[in-house]
Amino acid sequence: LINGVHSILGDAKIIQHRDLLLLLNGVANFDLIDWRKNTIIQVPATVDTDLASRVVHTFWSILNSDLTNDARSRLLLYSTGAATLPPPGTFAQLQPKFKIVLDPTLPLHHLPVAHTCFNQLHLPLLDDPKKLSSSLQLALDHGLGSFGLA
């Protein structure tokens, strides 16, 4: 790979090896404030606003305190198809924007559903932290690499 880059760029030191790694691999450390700020929350009109607020608060609490950075990376992979962020490593770079959809059609026992082409995570209306955390963890442990028709 390096030889290929040098064949195009010559011996010029325009790009360093760490820059190439960043371009190829992306950034795997996540700023949760940035993630939250650059997330679209979609709440259907049929969903009670107090319930929606509790579900969203519960989701961010789980990301903040229950999930390791590795688990956050798996959540990003589950939701977007990529375990890292594009350079420079902010959620503002994701196209389309990361979106959480509170989905009243998902049964409460259902795992979160991802639409990776649209960077969407559909959540059941679970405001119980233990149940939502368990649901997310099951999806991350068993849902990666699995594709189904929706």
C-alpha cells in the first residue's frame, strides 16, 4: 500500500503513515457530546412526548455510563456499517446524519433495528434503563454481521 502511495506521490513527504492510517481506518474515539449534538431524533406524532423524552434520555445515559468505547464502536457499526468516524473524527462528518427513530411499531421485546444505509437506529419505546441496555447489548452481541430484509 505504501509503495502504491509512493508511486503516485513520489518521494514527497506529503502524507505521513499516521495520516494514511487515519484516512483508511477513521477515528474510533467518540465524543459523546459531539455524538448527541449531531444526532437527529425522530419522534412520530403518535408517541407521547414525555415517554419520548425518557427513552432518549435513557439511551444517552446508557451510552455515557454502560457502554465502553469498544461497545460504542460496535453500536456505530451496527447503526451505520462503520465502526469508526470519518476524519477528522466528528459526527458532523457522517452523511447522512446519525438518526434515532423512536419506533412505536416495534414491540417492547424487540431489539433495536438499524438501517445502515441511512445511519438510522430504530428504538422500541423502552424507557426502563435495564431493559433498553439489555436490548442494545443483545443487538450488539448478536446482530453484527447479520442482515435481514425489512
